[in-house]
Amino acid sequence: MFQQLFGVAVPASLRGPVLLDGIGLPRYWAAVWSTMAASELADSTHTKKLRYLEDLYQHAADLISPNALDDALSDLDADALAQILESWFVSIRNQPVVTGADEKRWQTGLEFVSSVVTWLSKSEAVDDRLQRIEQRLNRLSGLYSQLHVRRDKAVEMVRSLPASTVEALYLLLDPNSPQNPFAREQTRWRVYVAFVLMLHQGLRRGEILLLPADAVKSAYDRKQQRTRFWLNVRENEYEEAEIDPRYSKPGIKNAHSLRQIPVSELTASVVQLYVENYRDRPAHSYLLNSQFDTPLSTETLTKVFAQISRRLPREVLAELKDRTGKDAITPHDLRHTCAVMRLHQLLERGDEMDEALQKMRTFFGWSKTSTMPARYARAVFEDRLASVWNDAFDDRVALLRALPSRS
């Protein structure tokens, strides 16, 4: 059974998702796995993987007996583990409709079993029995790793938003625009700041929802004789993640996502204007504050962009559909667009492709083995956004900076 442990009565080290057996005790090896292997996972990813593992635990219980999976793992029972894994694979594969989530469920369970067996084999005294079990499980692992619940589709080309869509978003989300779909001034500025940070800084949805109000830092650069601004992408140092009141807790995706990225003076000015005049004074430190003085939630941000999509002009939506196959905008579309334009700018400046892609890994928080930079390299030659990116944003922010501060 999947359970979320929260509340002041629960020690901080024990808060979070956990799997429980039929009598309410933690599933042993799932708890060990959470402690040892899940520390680098975002909360949402950790939660999703535990739900997949609960399905494996329940399948083993129905197939053999309660706690069968933990027992088989503790005893390094190769026959039982093989029976559990093989029958679980068949049960997933034989569903009327098999989705990508089912593929991830299978791979998560397989990796979990393989990890625990590896830990146990290394912790026990090496003898012939353990060597035989490890060899057999390695063969099974090799066999099952070749099995897939569904065939992977061809990798889709990453596409940035069309120039007309970006231009329409600038016009629509300008806090001073009569077409802005949000009535409250605070809401207009909150949405505009989120839009700017995702489009121009390439932040993920979870990253922007973690930012503290003082996220944008500055210092005077004597060499360049100017003030420079930057943004630290990391967990909010002023808050305890375990007591975040939001239902879907935002988090940093992985260790590679921790990074420091430069921010333009104009973007820094927009954020500062929002903080000083439109954020109010909530009891929390998060940058994006809801109208109820609580941290802005994942669900609200998603709904905001669904509402924005409905207000785009018909001809803009038609081109969006023709160019991307989509009829609505999501927060992650802004990150895609930022990545395409950042790579475009690096190449225009004279960087070689390899050097540009390495800079992209740092800026966007991708690992050395991630294939994302190569996917954006294919999309970067669509350069219709260049004029909008280079001119429209600077012009609009210059106008916004001239607005009188709110008293």
C-alpha cells in the first residue's frame, strides 16, 4: 500500500512516500531502496517509482504469498524472483491497452530487483552458492532487459513554439495589456514572471516553483565594469521540502539539474519589480505566491497555461497546430523554445557545435549522457524566432520598467 507520511508528529527523516504491507508495516526492501537509491530523485519521480514497485509487491503477494517479494530478495531465491518477474511481465504485456507508463513500470521493477540482489551479493561472504545465484540472476537480468512491454516509438523532433505564438504570448501576458486574461494585477505579474523565467531562462516547472523570492543574485564585475546577475537552481534553502503544503511537491529533477545560470539585467528587473510590488508578504519564501498567500502549485500553473491557450488568436492556434501538432501550450514548451533559441544564439556567435552543446548541458541541467542537446541541434535550424527573441522582449521590458511602482 502506498502512503504519504507527513505531519509534525512524524520525524523529518521519515517524512515522505512509503510502501506498507497488509498490516501497516513498511515493505523492507522498498524502504532500503528509498534510502539508498532514491536520494537523487525528485519527489515526484520517487513517488511514481514507488507506486510502480507497489504493483510488483502486490503481484508477488497474489502469486505466492504476502511479503513474497521481500522474502525472495532476502533469501536470494533465484527461482522465486524469476517466477515473480516473469509472471509480472506477462501480466503487464497482456493488458488490453499497453502504454509508455507500463514500460516504465516494468523497467522500474526490474532495476529494483537487480539493485537489491547486487547489494546483498556484495554484503555476504562470497561462496559457491552466492556466486551461482548471482550468475543466474545476471543471466535473467540480461534476458529481461531485452524484453520490452512496448516498442519505443521513433524519437520525436523537439520543436520550439512558432514565432507567431511567442509574439502572441508577449502581447497577451504583458501585465499592462487590455487583452490580458487575468483580472487581478498581482495575478498578471505572477504569470508574467513565470513566463519570462521559463522562456528566457529555460527553467522546468518544478524548478520555478522552488525559487525563493531572492533567487536572482547580483554582484559588480570590475573586469567588465558592470553589475552581473545570476540565478541558482536548487532546493529552496529557506524551506523544508518535507512540509511543503502543496499536493504535488515540486523538486529538482536530479543532481545534474543543480546549476547557476546568468540572468539579463532586464529579466532581473522584472523579477525585482514583482517581488517589491506584487508578491505581497506571505509567510513563505517562495517567489511565486498564489492569491491565497500560499506557494503557487503545479496544478495551478498548468491550468494557467491552459487558460492562456484558449485566449490565443485563432490563426495563431492554427499555425501552432500545423507546426507542432499541438493545440495548447504547456510550461515545458517554453523550455523547449528557450533551448532552441539559446543554441541558435551560440552558433550565431561563432561557437562550434560541440562547444555549444556542452554549454547547453550546463545551462539547462542535462547530464553528460543525455541525448537532449542532440535533439535540440536538429531543431535549431528553424530560425524564425530570432527576430522575436532578440527585439520584442527587450522592447516590452523597457516599457514595463517605466511603469510607476505600486505604492
